[in-house]
Amino acid sequence: MLGAERVVARLADIPPEAAVDMVDIFRRSEEAGAVVDEAIAALPMLRTVWMQIGVENPEAAARARARGLEVVMNRCPKIEMQRLCGELRMGGFATGVVSSRL
């Protein structure tokens, strides 16, 4: 076992002093607002709210931005990380970029 990770049922169960940088929302768009509100209330050190591919909630995004949070909607962190690092091919995406790297 590499290490034990604590699992909680709700964002409100995370200790307020926990260093949570990002909440990644895998819910329907209409449910994202409640998750954003819970995250804002429970996680004072939160920096980013991320809504997965297909998840968009402009009202919730506005509330998060009003609290100074970064907001990303309709994106996947894994895909974005691979895109930024130039490794989308590893994720099975045809990038259209010709490279000598394998």
C-alpha cells in the first residue's frame, strides 16, 4: 500500500484547514451549483472549481469567481494536462501534429 487516503462523503466533512486546491465536479450541470456552494462554504483555502466535460453552470461560476476562485467549465484536467505538456497522443487523441518523438 502506497499510503492511506482519507475519503469523506461531503465537502463539508473536510477539515477547513485542509489544503484543497481544486474541486473537480462530475455532476450534471444543474447539480453543479450546489457543489460549488458547498465548496465555497466548506473550503476557505480553495483556489479552483473545475467542471468536467459537458458540465457548465454560468451562475455557479459567477458565484465562485465573486469569491476569487478560478473557474474552468467543460474541460477535463487530464486532457488539459496532456495538451499543455504536448502528450495528447498518450491519451488516444489524434493531434494532427507530426513529431519525431515516439
